[in-house]
Amino acid sequence: MILGVALGIVMMLVSRAASRLVTPGDPVRGFLVVLLIMLGEFLVAAGALLAYYLSARGALSAFGIALVAAFLGSLVTEAVRTSRVSASRTSA
């Protein structure tokens, strides 16, 4: 279960770093890089799930739930943090 949480958090950090590659100067290139990184993350997660399925089927559900929960939890936390920064800059 700890491995699932760790992998989910690492995937979120990689996604966060990848999103910084999208710039107004060349948004298409940035989106393509992010797309490739997200595809790589998907393949890593699918590979990890397959490895758990083949080696420890009893732990598969706990690992999968921890992986998804950690990734989504990190994503929501980052979205809330980012939205607060953007909201404070707007004039009402």
C-alpha cells in the first residue's frame, strides 16, 4: 500500500512539473510534451498494476486503491492551492 501511495505522489509531481512546460510562446509543443509524459505515467501505472497482479494478487486492490487515491488527492490539493493563488490576483 505504501508503494501505491509513493507512486501516486511521484506521478503527481511529474505531472506538475510537466504542466510548467506549456508556455504562451509555444503551447502546442508544451501540450505534446505533457501528452507524452502522461502516456508514460499511464504505462508505468499499468506496469505496476500488472506486476502486482502477477506477483501478489491479494495486495492488488490495496495497491490500486492507494495509487489512485494518492494521485487524485495530490491533484486536488494542487488544484486548490493553484486556484487560491489565481483568485487572490483577481480584482472584484
